[in-house]
Amino acid sequence: QVQLVESGGGLVQAGGSLRLSCAASGSIFGFYGKAWYRQAPGKQREFVASITSGGSPNYADSVKGRFTISRDNAKNTMYLQMDSLKPEDTAVYFCNADLKVTRVWVDYWGQGTQVTVSS
């Protein structure tokens, strides 16, 4: 079964760092990690960061200068390095990618990983 799996979430103190990973599992023929989103309790899912096919990043203003998105195509994995974490960064983080399944590119979402930042 093809799926995206996030990992690396956890509990960290304010000012700390976490590195999230988003990996594809199952039989795929291509991986294009596109973006990270997050959803805090009682709030709508919001954009965090994206990366183009050429590797150019784009960030939400709230994380600019603190978060770094990257992708390793050889490993079919996308990353989100999160530094200088704040309590307001607490949320479930989701990754979004296109996976090539047989001859078709399909949009996939991961199940989410919890990030909790204590003050």
C-alpha cells in the first residue's frame, strides 16, 4: 500500500529544534515532495512551507527565518527543519507530495505528526 509517513514530531521546549521527515512507502516510481501544513486545535489547516521542483522554498511569514524545507529525491523523502520553536508552533504537521504510482502521479497526504512546544 502506497502512503506518506511523517516522523520526527515530539515535545520540545521553546527555543528548541525538531526535524520532521516525510517518506513514501510502498511501490512508487516517482516522488515529488511539495509542502508542509499544520493544524492547531480548533483551527483550520494552514500552510507552513513549500518547495518547487527546482528546490526553491517558500515559507509562511510566521515561520520564515526559523524553518527550512528540503527534499532528497534519491531517498524519496522531504524534511522540515524547525529551529527556535515557539509555543504557537504547537500543531499536527502534515506533509503533501505527488507520488508516481504505476504511470500516474497522485496527490498524497501523510497522517500527521504531533509537535508540542512548551513554554
